Amino acid sequence: MNMGTAAAGALQIPLERWGRVVIAAAVSFGIVVVLSTAWFAPDLIILLPALPAAVLAAVVLNRYPLANLCVLLLGFIIISDYQEGIQVTEALYGLYYMSFIAYWLVTRLFFYRDPVLRPIESKAVFLFLIGITASIPITIVFGGSLRLVLSEWTALVMLGLYFPIREACVRFRNALPVILAAVLLIVVFIAIRNLTNYQSIIVAATQAWQVTKGRLVVNDSILMVGSLGSLVYLIHARAKAVQAALVMSFLVALPALVLTQSRAFWLAFAFGCIILFLIAEPPERRRLLVAGTLGAAIATAIGLFFFGDIVELIFAGLLDRFASLRSAATTDISLVNRFRETAVVFDHIKWNPVLGHGMGVRYAFFDLSFMSTRYDSFIHNGFVSLWFKFGLWGLALMVVFWIVSVRRGVEAFWRSGPRLARVTGLAAALCLLVYLLPANTSNPFFLDDATFIIAVLTGLACGASDLTRLHAEERHEQASSGP
């Protein structure tokens, strides 16, 4: 009895010590959270009492990984509309996202010992995310803004969605159609929201030029991917219900894309359609032509429904914008400004081409639009921006991640395997390929919606490649084993 009591006492001592450590760690973490919130977003400190309930809800949802991933994807809708400052919804979604990604990486790397970093593209994006976090001291050296660092870092960290999406495609039997359905819902929601918001802008216009020049440049990257991706799936779809859903998605996403008046994304969509037409089989080409014709007719009908008598002014403005493509590189002040901006940034890159200048570092640039000097950290050329902020290492890692992901999607399409996986590989690879065009004038790396859709595309391309590869290996094993 005395021995048992002694043993229990001996066991109680380390338990008490560990208990104190856990309590101290929890208190320290709480202090850090409170101080960080008070410093970066004081308006959100009132939400801290609700944090334990949110953590409990996340723990319960974590028991269903695929559902958890889909909730995370669909939750992006609430932060997809640009607003000044840090909104409550953005803070909550950010906490949810960071908890999800941190838990996923820690469990896969240290507990399950999954080979998640074996593919070269996975190594590239993982090292990139680690590198941008480690580069924050460089920002301090070059006098960057820590507030801007937080904004840029949170946008780039969205690329981490690539990992769970890729894993889910292979791990769960119905993951691919479920994830695609979630993305389709996001596209449709954003497109309808943009159309209704644009309608409000036009209705409030008091002069003709406000109608012809009116535009809503929000989520143009998602709308381009939604338009082109819907078209890829549409010409390959067989089930009538699936075709109907894709037609609806295409018919709302394409008009919303057109009304952004984002010429680079217009061209990206057009090039994607040309490539798709060239590689398609004759029956799929006929579907593509029919879809294009019907799409134009129904888009016109939608325009009449939403905008009534002023639709002629809107079309006039769109035609004028489209006609400006021929001379945009030499006469459009906005585009010429971006070319000059790139040249100025290149001069800064020469001072530290290997390590870069860090996030949140501003540069001086004479803006022709306002005829004054502008101090900004945003650079419109995406890949030049990576070079300026992170040096050659950051640029190289992102280029490898992007190009290899395109290759994985192409491999998935050309392999024999599940039809949905093959079409997904084609859609993701095509969207990533044509995105290289607008990436030169509309930076995709420091906007939440752009990094979100890039993570989705790369995850789907590589996940589809894994699915088709496993299918090919299974068939090879079956053929080798014989009857």
C-alpha cells in the first residue's frame, strides 16, 4: 500500500510539472494573441471571448476531413469581396484557415509521416512558404511596413491549400466531384454578386460616360478560371444534370468576366478557348462552337434583363475597351504605367537580386495617371514582384511549382484513367497556362482571391495526376498477375 502511494506520488510530480508547463504555454499564447490583436486590429479584440467556441467547433469539424476542407473552400466566399481594413469575417476566416493548414502540415509531417513533400512541386511550394516567413527580417532591414507584411503574407499563405486539396483527391473516393462542386458554387456566387453590384453602379449613373466606362474589377481571376473551366468540363460532360449545372455556371461567369473590363483576363480566356479548340476531338469542337454561340446569345439576353434600355451604352463601352487592345501597349496610360513600373523595380532588384528586399517594402515611382510620385509596395507584374521581394530563390521556387503543376495536369489528361480526373487535369493545366498572361500585368501573388484560385488549380492538377497514375499502376498490376 505504501509502495502504491509512493508510486502515485512520484507520478503526480511530473504530471503537475507538465500541467504547469501547459498552463504557462496557454497563458503565454493568450497574451500573444491579445497583444497582436490590439496592435494589428484593435477593432477585433471584442471577438476574442468567442475564440474558445470557434476552436471547439473546429475540433468537431476536424473529425470529417473532406467536409472540413469543403467548408474552408466555401468559406472563402465571405472574404472574396474587397473592403478597406480588416473585417471581422476576414479575421475569423483567417484564424480558421491558419488552424486548418497548421494542423494538416504538423500531423502529416510529424505524426503520420506521410510523403507529402516527395514530389518536386510540393517541395517547391513548401520551401517557398517557409522562405517567405523567414524573410520577414529582411523587410525590417529595408524599412518595410509590418502592417503590409501581414497583408502580403496572409495572401501568399493561401497557397498552402494546394496540399490538402491534392491529398483529398486521392484519399477520399468522392473528393474530386465534391471539391469541384464547391468551386462551382464559389464561381456562381461571385458571378451573380458581381452582376448585381454592377447593376447597382449602372443604375446610379447620371451621365452616359459613367455607363460606358463603368466596371467592377473584383475577382476577375476566379471569373476567368470559372468561365474557361466550365467550358472545358461542358464539352466533355455526358450526364444531362451535369451539363445543365455547367451551362448555368458558364452563362453567369462569362458575362461577369466581360463586365470587369479586365483585358488581360479577356485575352487569357480567348487563348484558352483557342488552345481547347485545337486539342479537342471533332465532336468536342462542335460542342465548343455551339456553347460559344449560345453563350453569346444568352449573355445578350441576360444583359437586357439586368440593364434594360442602357444595354446599348454598356455594349458600346465594352466594344471601345476591346478595340483598345490593338494600341494598349503604346497609348493606354494604365498599361504603359505598368511597363514603366516594371523597369523601375528592375533597377531596385539589381541591388539585391538573390535575397530580395522583403515584403512590405515600398519603392518610388512617377505615376503618369496622377502625374506625381507614388510610394507603393504593390507591383503589377507578378513574377517581377516575386523577384523584388524574395530574390531569385523565391522566383525560382514559384516558377517550378507553377510549371510542374501544369505538366502534372497535362499528364493526367493524356493518361488512361477516370474520365473526371483526366478532364480535371486538362482544365487545371489550361487555366494555369493561360494565367501566365495576366500575371504580367495583374499580380496574382498578393491578392487573396488570386492565390486562392492558384492553390485550387495546382492542387486539382496534381491530385488528378496522382489519381490517373494510381489507376495506371493498378491496371499494370492486374495485367501482370494474369488470370
